Amino acid sequence: MGKIRTAIGLMSGTSMDGIDVALLRTDGRDLVERGPSLGVPYDPAFRDRLKLALEQAKGITHREQRPGELAAIERELTQRHSIAVREFIAANGLDAGAIDVIGFHGQTVLHRPDEALTVQIGDGRLLARETGISVVYDLRANDMVHGGQGAPLVPVYHAALAANVTDATPPVCFVNIGGISNLTFIGADGAIIGYDSGPGNTLIDQWVETHAGVPFDQGGMIASEGRIIAALADRYLDSPFFTAQKRRSLDRNDFPPPSGADAELADGARTLAYVAAASIVKSSGHLPVMPNLYVVCGGGRLNKVLMRDLSDLAHGHGARVISAEEAGFNGDSMEAEAWAYLAVRSLDGLALTFPGTTGVREPVTGGIVARKP
């Protein structure tokens, strides 16, 4: 057992809907004691700023570059995270001095694994100054230096949680349905395999925002009124991504949204929910064996249509599907918890990524430490 630390994890994912904050007490190994969590939504104006950041980041060729308004957006993003930390500490009656470290993901604005280029905006040093707490940030870059895809990083945390999944016979698969979906396979022998499995909420969110003026399909209500357009679904599911032997990490722009001519509102939402579910099961075909159980976290688990499709498709392979809550976890905060766990591992120089998760040549640690003032 290593040193037990209290950590806060901060996650702003590809859905760009807000900041997830979570507290974890952990040794970065087997001990995991989950604490409170908080979700801080972004207002529409700032979501538009993040969309601008995505556009302006497309011209980046070196990860330190901040063209256009990126530097200003990065500062605002960091300050919003600082405010979220202070709100979280106050709401839960915590002592900031008792927090050992913050794991800070930042916002991914560019991810090109084939070019060994990934950019997460977020100023770790500024966050440390603003909060008075040491910060570990930029956790993906070192993986790419050593030949990895830079994602996913959550699998090592899923593996720590897997021992606490009751009524489950390995192999078990954790699925995070965020903007992009990723899965973590934990085999009967404890082997960990993880990779991005395909589009998650991003296509659905983009579709309903463009055609209905709402940021997401709450509960799958829009999709529930539609039908699956087979030709549109096949356009996505026939992508070479699903058949390539090498698993690669995805950027949110790798699967462009449909055009308005492709479907009516409800039919488009219904089809894209099916695509998100089918992508997970199709990508599972690259695992050594199909899992017996899928544990689903992330915002996608709240889309009832998507979850029903996933359950039906998984059942065809003899697997069950349950939500993170049914497994005793918090599906909203799991990624933020993971960043707290990764920060503690980083402080101890432990591996964050592995050949079976990112394709890195050998297990490597990562992250930059910004010490508290």
C-alpha cells in the first residue's frame, strides 16, 4: 500500500456540458474511498466559446500553440474550474488544506493520435495559485511520447473498481458513454484492455442542437418518437474504424454529424442513439472474449433509448447491461474520480497507461505537477 491521499478530480469532457468534480481518498492502487461529487454546468455562451476553441485549434501543429482566442478561453476555463473547486469545498464543508492534490483534465480541443498530437487547454499552474492546492495536469502527453494514443486513461481506475462489482463473473466491461465512448475490459485473469469504441453522445447532441435548439436529447425523449434509418446507421457502422486491427483514439470530429437532408429530427436522434449502442458492441469484437457484463457510466446511460438498444444488442451475445448506479457507483462522477486517482498515481510515479489500453510501448506514468504556492 502506498501513501493514502485525499484528491479532487476535475473533468470537462468531449460533450462540453460542464465540469464534474469528485473527491477520492486513495493510495492510487487498490484502496478507493469515493466521496461527494458535484456537477457545474456551462452556460450556453461559454459552450459557444468552447466550440470556437475547437475551430481555432484545428490549425495547431505544436501542442504549446494557442492561436486566436485560445489563450483567453484557456484562462477562462481554468478560472471556472477554480470557482467549481471552491464551490465544491464550501458545499461539502471540506478543508482545502486537507486536499493533497487536484487532478485536472482540462478541455480537449485537438486530438490527433496518428500525429502524436493532443491538446488539452487548462492552466495547471494558474489553478494551483487560485485554489492553493497542488495540481497534476497534462496527463496524456507522456503516453504519446512513448508511442501511445493518449487515450483512454480511465481503464486503470475501472480496474480498481472492478473488484467491488458484486454479482458479476469476469470478464466485465466498463463503458463510458461521453461525447466519445470508450470501454475497459477486465479479464478473468485481471488483464486490462481499453480503447475508444466509437461515437457516443456527440453526434446526438450536435443533431438535436442544430435541428431542435436543445443541447442534448434528455432521457432519449426525441429518439423515442423516431425510427432507425438503416442506411444512415450503416454509414457510420461501416466505418473502417470498426474493422481496423489497430484500435485508435478518436477526436470528436472523426465522425461528422448527419446533414439535415439525411433524416427528420426524431428519426435522426433515434438512429444516432442506435449507432452509439451498436458501436460499443461492434467494438467489443476486438476483445479476447465478449464480456459477461457491461457497466455503463457517463451521460449516455441516461438516454433510455440508447440503453435499451445496448441491452438488446448485448443480450444477443449473452451479456447483461447495468448502469453504474446499479453496480454501486456514480455514473456522473466516475471520470472525475478517475482523474483524482490518476493524479495520486502520478505523484507516486505509477503507470497511468499500458500497452493494452493506449498502445504505449511499455507502462508509463505521466502528468505535470504544479505545486501549491
